[in-house]
Amino acid sequence: MTQRLHLVFGGELTNPDKTEFKDLNNVHIVGLYPDYASAYLAWKAEAQRTVDDAHMRYFISHLHRMLDEKSETSPTQEIG
């Protein structure tokens, strides 16, 4: 079975219309999840907890899409 890793994270944005964090040192790493369903539940809990703050936003990152195991190198290995 293929792992489908998902990262849930969020924090305060500089502008609610953008995805730029105000302070990268304060990005909240919620967790790493083995499937979208569990990542979605974690994302939803954090999003609902911060619903009254328009500058707070949480995201689900599909980490499994960042690595292509069929390629000799992946985009994350091609830094610089």
C-alpha cells in the first residue's frame, strides 16, 4: 500500500487574500497524517478553532505529491 502523507499547518497571514505568513517562526505545525481523511479532520478542527480571526489560515499539503519515486531525482532534490 502506498503512503499518502499529508501535512497540516497554518498561522497568521499578512493579508487574508494572500498565502504569505506574517511570521514564519510562528507557523503552527498541526501534524503529519497518513491519509487525506485524517488530515482533513485535523485541518477542520484548527480552522473552526480560529474561525473568528480572518488572518488565521490552515492548509493541507499533499507531501506525497512532492516526491516522484519513479524519477531519478525529485523536485525537492533539485534545490539551487
